[in-house]
Amino acid sequence: MTSGNEPLLFIIGSSHEQANLEDRETFSLKEDQAEALASDLMQNESIDECLILNTCNRLEIYAVSNKVKSIDDLHQFICSHQTLKGTSFPKYNFIKTQTDAIEHTFKLSSGLASQMIGETEILGQMKQAYTQAKQSKYTKQTLIRLFEKSFQAGKLIRTQTDISRGQVSIGTVALNLANRIFGKLKESRILLVGSGDVSEKTAQALKTKGVTDITVSGRSKDKTDTLAEKFGASSIHFENFKNQIQHFDIVISSTSAPNCVIDYTTIQKAIKSRPNSPLFLIDLAVPRDVEESISKLENVYLYNLDALASIANENMALRKSEIAKATQMIKAQAWNFWLQAFRRSMFQKHQ
Amino acid sequence: MTLIALSEKFLFSAAAIIFGIGFLYNYFQLKSKGTYSNTLTYLFLLFGFILQSIALNIRAILVQACPLANTFEILQFILWSLVLLFLVIQPVIKIRVLGLFIIFLASLVSAISLLIPSLDSPYAQTFEASNPFIELHASLAIFSYAIYMLLAIISSMLLIQQWGLKKQRFQGLFRHLPAVQKLDSIANVLLWIASLTLFIGILFGSFYWNQYPETVPLLKLLLTTLILISYALVGTLKYFNKITARKQAIACILLFILALLSLGAVQAEKPQVQLPGQSIESPILE
């Protein structure tokens, strides 16, 4: 709640909690689009600070305003922005202000608001978004303090509770699934489509599990070759990978393509030439790379991010008490932060 | 009923109870704790198998032949062979949750065969009992049915695993099922072993029928041969990649149900030809 004196801190966002994968795909922004949105927001005279957190699971706009009395106008402004108009964002979003916003930020940094509770990747993504906003001079005192404190809170909660204990990564889940299909993962032939960070992490996870037969295919030849070399994998030209899918048992796709890169016809053709061998497709991309209808094909198993995350969270029940403990700690931390900020704003006014 | 006959029935019932307790214990363990003991399942099956073996042995002494003359005996013999198969292969191949499926089926089939008294109908001892070829034929045929039953179980496990993967189910039983490809490979091998065993069984039967053409059980022979051909056809289609693992699994389950149903027809047609001078009423059924 704002008394009208202190600056209005707010978050307008959408994540896996509000929107499913299909809807999230519509507002998955590219880097330049996110930058354009931040730049336009900063040009709005009501907004003093802003930061955009844009990951595969969420788009959140953090902002501070000293002038606006009502959040509705800003909400309207954001939802009607050219990058978000026509997407599912205006339909599925949340607004959090003041202490609620602080609490949400702390929850996020500690992994409590993540699709896979307790995961640590979000902390890195928040740091990256924070660094970018700071470099662009979009952040000032409030957001800088909020994010610095949230990083501390995230670390504290992870060390003082067991929320990250027993954490299962997407990679581990995918590999367990592959074991349920093929039994011996080491003998499986794996194709990684895309040569970005996700592919690199996946290749790393596969290597630690002893997988040797890995092939990489990406649009950027240089990045593909570098990745292949790093993990002792083979590489194939992006234009050719569809014609060779039948030679692979597991296909893991994580490109940043705006549309599907693996369609129904390609897989139907591939499976025909290997009717007695299953094909396991893992789609780690947002927007998705693999056409959903493919899952209807016999002997084909398709898993996307949402499916993998729900499996990974199946052991969440075991960590319920830890989550409650962490939530209590976050509430206390958020309240302390709010009091400090309130005292500071009062002190500045009376100076 | 004689004391020995009573003890034989008691042993069959005791085996069924052991199987039942074993299944229920492991089922509730799996449901509540999400896990179950493979060793305990194996021990329950082993104990039940020992009791069943003694019971079948007593029955064999009573009827002075391999006890395969009515539906009760056939079901018990198939079950006995199935459990024996499991006890032998499990320590070598280690198929997860197979024991749970076997113990479930053992409880079910034992209970059905004991709860329907008409299945253990009186029969006249035929001259078949005295001929080693026909004894071997019957034993091999029933043993092949046990392998087909194991194949049907493996096929069910494959279908459940495939369904679980498609519908994204991971808790309880799904978590313990073996890999799809492993189940498929085992099913392929079992199909051909069972078919070969049945073929050899029919071959031994033909030596006997060649000697006594008037005893050829036409319907039985026709149905058994049809089942054998059907299985062989399914196996061949799978071998040449004309059908998928899922289709083979469905076909194997359906064929096994047909094979079981055909037992009724076979029993109805069973020739009651008496071997001259050896017509003995089963003592246990007097």
C-alpha cells in the first residue's frame, strides 16, 4: 500500500503461474524487443526506473514511479505497447506493488517462484537483467537496492533452508525419461538442435552421464562447430538435420526460432524408417521448436519445458516444510527492506 | 475324500493365500511408500511355488499321470510353469516389477481355479497317461502356454510403460517399469521361444497320433496350430518391421486370451477314449 508520499514500486508481469507454455510463447521477447520496451518505458514521464526480466518462463517489468497515483494507467500503457499488444500478456498478468513487489522479488531470487522450486538459474538471469538495466542507466536507488538485497536474500534462504536440496534439473529429468525409453542411454544417439546456452548445458549434462554419441546442429556454423568441438561431438548443417533425424534416438531442441523447426511431416517420415525404435523429442525452447501434434505419432515421445518441470517438481512434497520456512524468512526480509526504504524516503523529505 | 486328497487341496489353497498376501503386501507398500521389495516378492513366489509343486506332485501320484486333464489342473500347471520361469530368469535378467505382475496373476488365477469347483471336474483316466510321447506333448504345450502368459505380462508392462510416457505419468508403478526397448527385446525373444516350445510339443503329439490316428483331437489340434501360426505370424511381421512393438504387444495379449478361451473348447472335445484295461477314475474325485 502506498501512502502517496513514497515512490511507487511495482511489477507488472506474467509467468508460468499465470500463463501456460502456449500463451507464454506469444510474449517471449527477443533481446532487441525487450530493450525497445525498456527504452519506451523510460520515455514515459511517470516512470523513473525500470528493469525487464525476460526469461523462458516469465516476462516481468519492474518499475518505480514518483508521480503516478494509480497503477492502472501504467498497466494500460505496458499492455498496449507494440511488443505486447496482441499477445497473451494483457490477458494473463499480475500486478504487485510496494511490499508485495519486494516479497515477490525476494521469492524469485531464492527460487521459490520458479517453475522448478529451488532452482538457481533464476538468480543468474536476475543478475544479468540487473546488469543490463544498470548499464543502460534505467535503474536508480530503489531498484538497485531492491535487486542487491534480493540477491543477498536469495543466497541467505538457500543456505539457511533446504529448498534446493534434492533439486532435480531439467537435464536430469530428461535423462531419466530417456532411460525409461531406451534403458541404456550411453548407447543412444543424441541430436542437439540449437547451439545456445541451453544446448551447451544439455551437452554438459549428457557428457557427465557418459553419453558419447552427440551431434549438434545450429543456424550459426561457428557456434555449432565450437560447441561440437568443446564436447567432442559431431556437427551437421542446420539445413540438413531434418533429413537425418531418423538416425537419432533422442532429439533435444532449444533454438530461439520464432516458429517450429521440427514439424509433423519430418517426424512422420523419420519414424517410418525406424518403426521398431522409439524417438524421444525434448523441446526446451520458448517459443516451442517442435509441433505439438507430433506427440500423437506412435513410438514418438514429446516433452516440453512445462512437462519436464512438472516431473521435476514431483518431489516437491518432500520440501514443503522448507518452502514454508523460506516463505516466512522472505516475509521478514521484505518487511525489513520496506521499513528501511520508508525511513530513508522520510529522512530525505525532511532534509 | 482321502486325507492325501485333502492335503493336496489344502496345499493349493495355501499357495494361493501366500501369493495373495505377497501381492497385497507389495501393492500397499508401492501405494504408500512408492516402492516395494523385489526380494520379498521373490520369496513369496518361491514359497508359494514350493507348496504348489508339492500339491501338483500329490495330484500326479493320485491320477498317475501329469495332472493336465481338467481346467483346474491346466490352470494350476500353467501357473506353476510361469512361476518357475520367473524364479529361474529373474536372477539373471532382472526385470523390474515383473515379480509384482506375476504374483498378482498367480493370486488371481489360483483364486479363480479354487473358487469355481466345476473347473476341477471329475474325469476318467485315459490311456494318454501311459504314453511318454503324449505326456511330453502335454507338458511342453502347457509350458509353452506359460511362456505365452509371461509374454502377455511383458506385453502389458510395455503398453503400460508406453501409456505412462505418452500421458506423462511418473509416480508409483510407472517409476519402476523397465525401459520400453528392454521390454520389447524380451517380448521378441519370448514369442519365438514359446512358439518353438509349442511346435516341439505338437511334434511329439504327432508321433503318438501317428500310432493311434483314431485319437487325434481335431478341434484341439486345429486351435493349437492356429494359435501357433498366429503367434509366428505376429513375430514375423515384427521381425520385418511391418508392425510396431505396441501392435505386437496388443496382438500377444489378445492371442493369449484366445488361447485360454480355447482351452474350454479343447476340454469339451477331449476324447474320453479308455486305454484297454487302464480305465481308472481319478481317486481324488471319487
